[in-house]
Amino acid sequence: MTNFTEDKIKNILSTVKDIHTDKDLVTSDNVKSITIDDEIVNVELLLKYPAINYHEDLKGSVEEALSKAGVNYSNITVKSKIATYAVQGGVAALPGVKNIIAVASGKGGVGKSTTAVNLALSLQSEGARVALLDADIYGPSQPRMLGVKDLRPQESTDGNMKPVMAHGLQTMSIGFLVEEASPMVWRGPMVTQALEQLLKNTEWDDIDYMIIDLPPGTGDTQLTLSQKIPVSGAVIITTPQDIALIDAQKGLAMFEKVNIPILGIVENMSIHICSNCDHAEEIFGHGGGKLMAENSNTNFLGALPLQIDIRTDVDEGIPSVARDPDSRVAMMYQEIGRKVAATLSLQSESVGAFPKITIE
């Protein structure tokens, strides 16, 4: 084995890219330590986003790069640590929550709520502590999608609410407080007040990411979110057809105006594959979400199929990622979840956030 120095090893690591950030490990500051013990090169990597299901692949890429450079023996460890990232100016942090990610769409019927719940479960499957807030006051769907529509939040010792636990997620929704069939005949100010209370009167416990499932459009709820709630970034859900893309573009522009970063665009119902004959058909068109991402200079996070199981899973209260984490669809959601968190990790960290102190 050639004599290697720490600098030489760092140069080798700079050739290895993280597929979720599209940056090399050195540039993205993921190399925590390099030590050379006799002939063994020890490398400790620290990702800034949860990625348990990616650690082994990344480890393999590093081992391959070192081996090609002549390193005969290496010991690679990969860990993740989630920071708190900056939010829009003038908005106070939410106790117990590091990062809030809004999931939005310009119009209804594009599968936003289904994507939101599977995104939350994906981040959890990668090792994060996750909460899901259903911000759709008029049409809450998360209690049913999570299979907990008959549960009610418990009261804490100081009169606040404890989140309802569902598939390991900490959740809250107006749907837990009213009958499912009861219409919410409220004006805008009552809706925004209810949203604030759901968010701030719930005792969230050590959350890395809170996913907020927003109602469609760009109305009162979205304005409240941008003015009073500390949001780290937004994900836009669309389908490929032109009418959905027009409305999605409006949602994207709204977040840009209120200085909330767009983490990327997800194209839902991208292609349908017949369960009987395997014929593939692009029912809603092709590539609209990707083109919108390119034109808006933002990330295309991925495309999801129009598949009956995705719909039946949430109808039965067991979303696809929870029902079968190893299925093809669940892995697609997990890939999108890693890209969302990785994109957020490239932003500036919150100046006022104090790190958690761990003693080992």
C-alpha cells in the first residue's frame, strides 16, 4: 500500500458524490474524521440528514473509491445528525420542533395528503423523529389515512394537548376534535386561529421534522403559515397535466414571495401501469413536474405512479410506507424523503439553535 496522508484520503473522498445532494463528501462537509492506523484507513462520515437506508450504499461507494486509489484496508462508518435550519425572518421557533416542512399544492385532487403522510413515514424510516400536522381545517383527512380517526388527544398536565400517536408519528388534526361528518362552517379568521392552536397548544416531543399537510390553494391558511409559523422549506405536489401545473406554479410563487425556500417538486400520478396486462399509460400527461422544476430552478424530487394500492392503503389507515416498507412504491417515497431532507441540509443552520449535548 502506498503511503497515504489525511490530505490524500480527503482528495479521494472529494471524488465521491452524495446522490441526494449531488455534492461530493468534502464540499458538503460530511467528512467528520480521517485517521490512518498502520495500513488501515479509518473514515467517519456524518450526513446532515436521516438516511439509514442509504448508509450502506454510500459506505460501498467510499470503499470502492479508496480501493481504486490503492487503499487495501479501510474502515468506513456512516452516521447522521439532524440540525435546525433557518426559517423566515421574524418568526419564533416552535418548542420541541427542529424543522417544519410544508407540503402544498395549487389545487385539490393531486394526492397531496397521501404524499404528505408517506413522506412523514419515509423520514421516520430513515431514522428521524417525525410529526404530521393536518392543517386542512375544512377537510381533514390524516386521521382516517393514519387509521386513528376514532382517537382523541389526551390533555397534558398544563392544559395543552398531547399528540395522537399513529404508526410512530406524532400527529394532530382538527379531525381528532370534531366528528368526521361534521362540516366546518367557519370564516377565515376562525380557521387561522384553529391552525395556530393546533400547532402551538400541542406538546411536541423532540421532533426533527414536522410535515404540515396544507389545504390546496394560496388562501388564509398559507398566509398564516408564512407569517406566524417557522417554516424551513416547502414541497410542491402536482400532477403532469397542464391545469395542475398552472396552479402548482402559483403555490410555488407564493412561497417564494414570503421567503420560504422551495425544497422541490413531486410529480404524483405520473404513470399508470395496468395490474392485469402491465400496459403503461401516461393518463395525465408526461414530464410536466420535471419541466416545471427546471423552469423554476428548483429540484425535481421524483415521480410517483398512479397505483390502486397507494389509494387503498390510506383508505384502510395503513399508508404504503407503513404497510410494506420494502415495496417498490415505499422505496420511491423513501428516496423522495431523503432528497427533501438532504436539500434542506444544504441551507443555513439556525443561528439561535443550540445542539443537543450527548455524553457517551
